[in-house]
Amino acid sequence: MTMTNRSQSQKGPSERRLDALAFYHGAHGIDPRHVVQEIEAKFNKEASEEKQEPLRKLHALESKLQQARKERPEAEALWQHVRKDLGDTPPPYFHAVVMAVFAGCALVLDTLFLAPTMDILNIANPLLQYIAAGGVAALSTSVFEISGRHYINARNAAEKRNAMIIAGLGTFALIVWGLLRGHEIRFAAGLAGNPLGNFLTDHPFLASIFFIFITLATPIVGAVALLYGWQELSAAKTWRRVRDRFEKLRTAEVELARQVQAETQHIEEFDKRKAEECRQWKAVYAYFHERGQRNGARQETKASVIRKTVLGTLCALPVALLIPLVFFPVQLGVLGVAGLACFTYFNHRRLHPSQERFLKQENTRFAVTPDAPKPKTFTITTPYLFPKGGSECARPESEELYP
């Protein structure tokens, strides 16, 4: 088995064949321990370098797994609390959308009611009246919506009291605004000669209740619808967000544990594979080292060098023939240079063969087949038995049987 040992894996393709190196060392009686130590150091270095990336990946996975295990109990407790309050099924968004539509309708209706009364504020342009009425309606609705949110989220009695004070001030302002609207409409109807003016004059208490109701009811209904819709939307989003976070952490914990186990097993198999490769390299080195000690190698003969030199010189003959015959000394010089170069090269290779060539020149030992064993002799004393009516004849005491 031929294996290679890269001595300069980062600088170039300089390689040594392990079998040739071991055979060379064995034939020259070189102690194999330093080469075995070099093989072990080489594999330890390669294993250390190749394991850096898997180890970094394993440490990152372990860190993520610890973080998931740390966050999962809190996420699970929060999920159980939300599940207990909101149920096992996700709250729908439909209620929130309906409440938002109701709040918008209340705001539009309040704008339509308030637009004609903007004459009180000296706004005569119809378009500007609707814009101003929309602003007043939005302001009234926001007062009740804000006070309602503060009341719901209040952490003590003082905060609840402040929210109620805000709502009370808003209610008082709208009551005054409703009375003012009633008087303004009665005054405008009286100037126009509208029978509505007489009706409102004859029934002032009923008119006051009506205008207070439509002035106060629309902002309150819009604020309640908006607040309820916001709570429904918040509950639906909270349920899904908490559930998704819990499921994500639980799934991540299982998946990360599996990845950590797979990465750990990969590193262990990598160590085993490297150890087996190192053992295999040392076994190959020991085998060829023993062969080098036992067989050795033969040196190439000078006759072989001369034959190869003559062949190389003949290969240079066509080049010499390209030179005109008048330059015969030059032709002889070309052949002489080629012959000298070939002889120098082949003789140097004979005296200083490379490790690979040294292995190719290993002495051959033929196994001698032993002679075939002689036939064994067995003694049989059982007589021959003939058919009925025949005679009985004893078999010879011994005969040769060939296995």
C-alpha cells in the first residue's frame, strides 16, 4: 500500500512516499521511532486544525441550547397564565375589527351632529365646520378613551380616582356643550321662523335632555368601542405572541439538543477515523521497514548505465544529422555532449538512487516449493469376502495407498 506524507502541505507539492521512506530506513538500519513520532505529530496537528471549526460550531450550539433551556421555563409559565385567562383557542380579530367600525361610525355621527353648531365658534364655511366638528368629536372621544384606559390599568386607588376625575370633567364639559347646542339651535330656528324653534321653546327640559344625550352618548360609545376593540386586539396578539415564543423555544431546545448530539458524535467519529488512519500509517511504515531490513536493495550495474547512455546518445543522433556534414566535428561534439550528460545522469542515479527507485530495486527472494511427500503405507487385515459359493481369500498384509 502506497501512502504519501506531505512535508510542506502549505508551501508546495513536496511529498514523500511512506512505503519508500520506510524501506529506505529499514535497508540502512535507521531507527524507526523518530518517524513514528513524526507520523503521530502530523496526525495530531491535522486533527487539531480540522477540529477547530466543528468545535466552534459545537460551542455555539451548546450556548444556544443553554439559553433556550434558561428562557423556556419563564415562557412556559407565561403561556400557561395566558392560556388560563384567554383559553386554548386563539382569540379572533373579528371583534376588534367590529369595535373599530363602531367607533368610526360614532365619530362620524358625532361630526355630523356638531357641524351645524360650529356657528357658535364663528365658523361659517361648511367644509371648515365639518373639519372642526370632527376635531371636537375626536377630542371628546379621546378624553373618555384615555380615562377608561387609565382606570383599567390603575395600580392603586389614587390612579383610579384621577381617571374618574378626568372622565367627570369631560362629562361636565359635554353636558354644558349639549345645553349650549340646544339653545343655539332654538335661537337659529326662531330667527328662521322654523316651527322647531317654537317646539324647543315649549319643551325646554325635554330639549335639554335630548341634546345632552346626543352630545354625551356618541363620544362615550365611540370611546367604549375603541377601548374594547383595543383590548380584543391586544389579547389576540398577546395570545399568539406568547404561544409562538413558547413553541419556538420548545422546538429550538429539542432541535439544538439533537444538533449538539450529532455534532458531538461527528467529532468522536472524526477522532476515531484519525486514530485509525494514524495506526494504518504506522503499520505500513513498520511493514516496509521490516522488508527493508530483511531484503535490502540491489545496486544498478555499470553495464546498465552504459546501455542507457548509448541509447540516449542514439536519441541525440537525429539532432546531430541536422548539422551539415562539413561540420563533422560539431556533430561529434553534439553526440559527445549528449553521451556525457546521459552517463553523468544515469551514473549519479545508480550511485544515489531516490527512495522510490531504491524500493523498486528490492532484492527478490523466490519461495522454494518442497518436494511432494512420499506415499504412505497402511496395513489392512480385513479379508476379502466373496459371494455365496465362492472361496475366501486373504488380502495382502499391506498395500500402498495414495491419498
